[in-house]
Amino acid sequence: MKIENVPFATTDWSAVPVTEAPGETGVVRARMVEAGSLRLRQVEFSANYRADHWCPRGHVVLVQQGALTVELGDGRRFDTVAGMSFHVADDDGEHMIYTATGATVFIVD
């Protein structure tokens, strides 16, 4: 990730509109800000959320609350809890998210 042409800014996340989308199970609520080539997101996954697709996009993800499992296309699984992060490069292997308990994360991509 190269951060270029992104002017300094602050974000009041409480003022950013929430979008909601269903997963295979559960729901995800997200607030998103785009800044140049960056996409910043504050995302809340409901309990029993499972994504409805495999994602090829790169991310840096910080788990703020709860717990997430990240499954890679090759079958490996990684459990993350509040205070942990994970990162994956664009097209470095598909991944899918699920959570039994719910989670809040901050994502940069």
C-alpha cells in the first residue's frame, strides 16, 4: 500500500452514514470514508455473521471488539480477537470472514 495524494483530514465516525448488507448469515454494518486511493472503514459484524463471498482484495484489519475468524482459500483459518490485527495483499489468496460472537473492526484498504 502506498499512501499518496491523501490530504490530511480528521473523521467523526459518528457522522458517517451506516450502510447495511446481509452476509450468508448475519449482517454487516459499515461506515466508509474514501480518501484518495485509500478506503477506511469502521465495520460491525453481527453475531453468527458469515460472508457470502470470497474476497481477493488486500486489507489491514484491526479487531477492536469481539472475535473474527479469517479463512483463506487454501483452507487455513486464523482466529483474531480484540487487540489483534491481520493483513493480506491484493490477490494474495482469497479470504472469508465469519464470527460467532460478533466483532467491530477498523479496515484500511
